[in-house]
Amino acid sequence: MSWHRNGFPFTLGLSRTRGRKETRVHDDTAILKKCLVEFCLERVMRFEDFGKAETSSLEDLFAMLSGAMSEALERFDAALLAEKPEGWRVKDRRPRSLLTEFGMVSFTRRIYIDEYGDRRTYLDELLSLCPKKRVSPGAWNALGLFGAETAYGRAAMTLFRHCPDGVSATTTMAVLRETGDLLEEEASRRREDLFGRGLAPQGARRAGEIFVEADSTFIPLARRKDKSVEIKALCAYEGKHAAGKDRKERDGCVHHALAGDAERFWQEGVAAIGERYSLDALERCFAGTDGEAWCFGLPEYLKGPEIVHKLDPWHVNRAIKRAYPEAEDSSPLFGLLKEGDIGTLIEVLALRLETGYGNAKKTRELLTYIRNNKEAIEAEAPSMGTMEGTNAHLYAARMKVWGGAWSKEGASDMARIRAAIFSGETLPHPRRKQDFRNEDRKRRERLRERLLYGFKHEMVRCDGKGYEPPRGHLMPFSTRQTTIAMFDPLH
């Protein structure tokens, strides 16, 4: 069977061809199952304790699986030797170790010199194994998932609890940080495509209306007492459906979060929404906010659909309760708010401010808040009000516990990771770059041209004055001797 992976054609005897039809040889799992039954039975009979038998079976199976993977990689590398590209030669063999989800996998693979004199690792390139990475792609993703839910040291211990090898909390943190950087690079690429190049993302879901809620939460900063970093977050969804008694869940959630300025947040957020929802199909977008100025920036970046801003009722209720904690003072205000009579509510607050009823400072702040957001409070929109719970469960639940503190970059990376996980995305892992650096690529192109056109010597490219006769250097003789030598060579 012939494959083309990363530009390399190679053939392995894994199929049978009959005319034009190709039938793949499937693995016979019956033999494997029989061996596993005997494997587990021996441990059950030996320990007569299911807990011990279970742990022993898993640890021994992991050890055998790591050994089997090591041998499989070396056999695959041997098969690649017969199918190496033309012009390649084997330089030597070198060992490598990868920490996988089932333990350490150590193997030896061949190092090649290609037709241009570059050092190539055929096996690593085909399997997209990054150089100088000790953690395998599977273990990398697992560390990302575990580290996004619990402390770094605890995440590493949980993942490798049945393996003799493991990683430290610092390594786990580095994995999470690099994963966050990869998500940031992808978000920047989407942002540049949409707002820089005008390439709209191809979202599969077509919805006429969506809901976009935005809010922020503050995370304590490390080594800076009483300081915090703001995590801006949004959640876009198509609607809600009943998921039990008095409980509803959102459909098609897209989460996005970062620590940064509003322009970058909204551009990346709109691009993320476009990856899930077709922007061309949108006719109306209900935006739920808490009244912060940056939350009203969506219309600047989401062009086309009608944007209806609706102030989150929870924030209005909290503002009233903060100004008038007593029920007898706040009940009339809540009544006007429920009836939607915002004009009368503003008049009542202005009258209370003039007559000195209640705390003047808090009343003035509440009055200003109601006046500035009057249109958003009165707007007709379906029920939303889910962003406070989203911030609490997605970001605060991980980043505001254990007495921990964060750097601004670390907090932004963790927010991006948790937003990607709860959006149903697969966390990225480092991939091997298949292209060469610019200087290497140019050198290879010159060599390719020389081989293609048969030049044995490279032509020197320069900017000169054309042909000039050869000159002799007669120093330290005088300039007069130079002139005489031109007319009398025997001088």
C-alpha cells in the first residue's frame, strides 16, 4: 500500500491488491482478547483481591504496551529504510525517548543525509514528532486537560500514577503555557484573516439569531499584593433547551476569553463565532452585557446583523440592592423595574437624591447607571443572564482557588485553554515544521537548479563594470615605476 505523508511516498505491505480493488488486512482481535483474558485471570488468581489485580493488570499492561510501541517504532523505521527517497543515505542511528500516556517509550531510529546535505530524521518527520520534546502528543493533550482542571503537580501525578516515570509541576505549567500560546497564534491567524484580509470563516451552523453575552472576571496577580488582572470573556449560543427540572442548557456554545484590550478581544471573539456560525446567515444578535463600556463594542466588529443590547437584569438588581439594602427602600424600585417603567424609576431616584433620601453617593451612582443604560434596560430580548455563572464555573473555579495567583500571560493562557475545552475544541499540541528556514530554503533551491541544469560550478552573481584587464599590485614600488613597467617590461 502506498501512502503520501508530508510529501514522502512510501510503501508498506499492509494490504492486498486484487485488480483495482484493495482489501486491507484487518487485525484479528480474538487472539489478543484470549491473551488478555489469561493475563487478567493469572492476576486475579494470584492476588484474590480485585483492587490489587486491577492495579497490577493496568501497570503491567502499560509496561508491555510501552515496550511494544518501542519495538513497533523501530520496525517502522526499518521499513522506511527500504522506501527512503532517492539520494538519501544513512548517517547513523540515534536513540530517543518519549513520555506517553502509558509510560516511557525508548527507541532508536536512523538519521539520514538528504540529497542537499541536510540532516533528516525520516521517522520523526513522518510521525510529526517535534525535536527536543520529551512529552508525546497524547500525553501533551492529557496534561493540558488535567492541568486545566487542577493544580499542575496534581495533574502530572494523576496522569502518570501508573507509570514509573512522570513530569514535574514546572513541566506541566510549561505545557499549559505553550498550549495557550498555540491557541493565541490560531486566534491571531483567524483575526488577521477576517479583519485584515477580509476572508470570512466558514461556520457550519446557520442561525438567524444568536445570543452573545460578555462580562469580565478579575484574577489575583502573583507577587503583586492587592492587584488583579481582568479576564474578558464571551459566550455565544443559538438558544436554550430544557435539560431537566427547572434547568436549561445552551445550544452550540462558543467561548472566548483573554487578558487584553477590547479591540483584540472582540476581533478574536467574532472570528471564533464565525468558525461555528455562518456570519452571512445572521440577521439578529442579542448582546447581553453588564453595562461596562467595552461590552458595547460588538457592533463595531460584527457587521450585518442587527445588534440588540440587553442589560443583564442581575446587574441592575445588584445595583439597586447595593444602593438600598433595606427591602422597604428597594421594593418600590424593583416594582418599577419589573413593569419596565424606567422613566418613572429615574424620576424617583432623582427625587430621592434631591430630598436626601438614603445615601447620596450610592443614589447618585445608581441614577447614573440607570440613565446611561436606559436603552439597554428597556430593550426587548429573550432571557439570557448566563454569563455570571459562566465566569464562575469556567474561569473563577480554576483560577480563584487554592490561594493561587497568576501572571498576566499565564492567566490569559489558562482562560484561552478553558474556553477552548468548553467550546468542544481539541487542544493543540506542537507540530513539527516541515518547511526549512529561509536561508536553508534558498540554499536548497540553488543546489536544485545546479543539479537540474547540470552546472558543475556556481556562477557568481554580482554588480560589476563589465570586463576589466587584470592588474598587478606593484606596491611598495612608486607610481612612476608602475608607469615605466607598462612600457618596458624588462625595467
